[in-house]
Amino acid sequence: MRANILFILSCLFFANNALATPKIQHWQAPSGAQVYFVEDHDLPMLDVAVTFRAGNSFDDEAKFGVAMMAGGMLDAGVEGLSEDEIGLKLADIGAQKGGQFDADRAGMSIRTLSNKTERDVALSILAKILQQPLFPEAVLMREKVRMIAALKEAETKPESIAAKAFGKAVFGEHPYGRTLEVADVEKIQRADLVSFYQRNYGAKAAVVALMGDITRAEAEMIAQQLTANLPASSASRLAKLVKMHIDASEQRISHPATQSHILIGAPGIARNDPDYFPLYVGNYILGGGGFVSRLMSEIREKRGMAYSVYSYFMPMQQPGAFQLGLQTKKEQASEALKVTRATLREFVEKGVTEKELKAAKDNLIGGFSLRIDSNKKILDYLSVIGFYNLPLTYLDDFSGKIDKVTVVQISDAFKRRVHPDAMATIVVGAPEAKAGQ
């Protein structure tokens, strides 16, 4: 009897896991846009996102910041509707608008009731935002003033100072490492936004993600509605290549804060890197697993030097950063830095144990369902899968690929990809380095 009950429970467990992975449909719209769709009628909601190769890695070198401003002003006014009117119309139907912007991608999203009345209004507005942005001069002037004020405030904050110095040290002049300056914002003109939009918001470079209570036929019509009248530009150029190997460097930047902000890192991996899963699982053990990570054990639990310490890979179209970070009291910054470096070095040289690997797999696989437990999370995955050309089975395969990672694979990947002697170090709010440190 007990065996039968266990068998039934195990069947239910695997059935629930199978059901939890959404079935992704993919096609190319007549406009040329790539479409990714998950049909789900559990909730009377529809989530839609349209993204483009229009992040700041596609800025012209002499016009940095245009991509960010263009992305931020898509919904600042369209043909027939002002910025305020867009907000009021969406509020009237209970729809929510959102934006997406990073170094690679830019775009807009909307969440609405799937009822045709509300849905049609929301999608009509989203189509106008994507296809008829006006980039009003008055709004641009307002946004430039707001952005300049924010940049000047950021110049006083240790975390912003550290991030800016870190990006420069790791990526040099590559857009992944550039941060917006007041002078960049001052140079932006409306004509720059229009030109950038025309070059980078074409349908052939668009990824449409749809999740929710509509049919495939409805999804096809919506995708075409949102992209049919986009600019006629061809797909955007590829992002500038990242220089993978950097020289070791260390900057200590004075700041009156009581805590030192420490960042260590180097270029890491791209989204489609074959070492992605060994590095992902290995990093969970190193510093991505919170209280169960090596760094947390050495820095916080054993020595009480920091409340939190972390490491992560940021995979992008080109290799993003591999970064370690913590905050600690000024007087122990040098010691905390020494322990962090020693922990990383030992991890790279000696690898992980079978016990650590099993615990990491259990946590990552056991927590996978939380990654896809909402329409919004699934929508985000659809956009990522589409933008980075990941397989449609990415979510189906995720847990299995985690489970297949071995101790040897982690050791090999970290030894080849992470070089403790060739990393950038930034310490903001620390005393000047003493001799021998």
C-alpha cells in the first residue's frame, strides 16, 4: 500500500513539473518580426512585450546616451495622444505599461485584461507607442534636466562611483563599460532620437513575446498589428566585440562613507556560451547561492566582515561582467579584499566538492518552478529566448542541464575562464593602500 502511495505521489510530482514548463510557439510575422507565444487561459490576462536591438551598445560613439533617451521617450507622446493621455487611457482600462532597457535591448510591454474591449484599446496604444513616437521637444528638454540632476546626485554616491570605475576598468571604451555623463546628455537633440529610432526599431530586428489568454490566431494578428508599420530599416548591426583579457588593476577611491564598497571582476561570458551551465552552477557555490556560498561563509560567517557578499556572471550578447562585490567597514577593507581574493583563487585552483555540487543542484533544480510561476516571468524568458536565439526547449532543458554538470566540468570551466591574477579591483571609501598590500 505504502509503495503504491509513493508511486502515485511521484507520478503527480513529475506531472506537475512537466505541466509547469510552458509550451513555446514561434514563428516569423509577415513584417519580419520574430514571435514567441505561450497560450494560457488560466487567467483572463494578456502580457505582451516587444524588444529591439536598441540598447546602449548600439549608440554611436560620439552620441552616447541617445539609445537610453530614445527608449525612455517612446511613450512620451504619439500621433493623437499626449504622454498624459496615454497614461489616462491605460488607467481607464486597468492596463499597465512597462519599459525595457539595458546594454543590449530596448522595448515596451503591456499587461491588460484579455477581454476584447480592454485588450483592443491597450494594444492600439502600444502599437502607436512603437510605431508613431513623436519624441516631443518639450519632453526631451524636461528629461534632460531630470537626467542631469540624477547624474550629479549619483556622482556623490559610493555605489555609483564604484560601478562607474568598475565598468571602465573591465570594459575600457566598450559600451558595456561606459556610463552616461552630463556632457553626453547635454549633446542629445531630438533629431538624434528620430535617427536612432529609424535605424534600430525596424520589424526585422523586433522580438514579440506574448503570454496569456488568447489563441494562436489572435497572437498572429496582434504581432503583425504591433510591427507592421515599424521603420523599414534592416536588422541592427552586431554589438562591438568585448576585449576578453584585461590586465590586473586596482583603484582606491577616497569617499567619506563609513563603508568601503569593493568590486572585483573581468569580462565573463556571453548568453550563448558553451560553458554557461558549468559556470552558472559553479558560481552558485562560489557566491551566487546566498548563505550557502563559499564567499558568504568566509567573509560573513567566519569573519563577520560584511552583511552580504556575492558573485555573478552577467551574460549578454557579448561577454558581460563576472563580478564579485561586498561592503565592509573601512578599517577592515584591505583584509576583506585579501580574503575575497584568496577565496576566489582557492575556488579556481581546487574546484568544488561533490557535496557542494549536490547541494547546489538540489537548490537550483528545486527552485526552478519559482522562475516560471507568473506570466510576467514567462514573458521575460520569451523575450530573452527570442533576442539571444536560445532554443525553444530552453526552459524544458534547464533543470536537466543543471543536473548533468559535473565537478570536473566546473573546475575546467573556471580554470579556463576566470583568472584571479588578471582582474580589475575597485575600492571606494577605503584608506590609501599601504606598502605591501
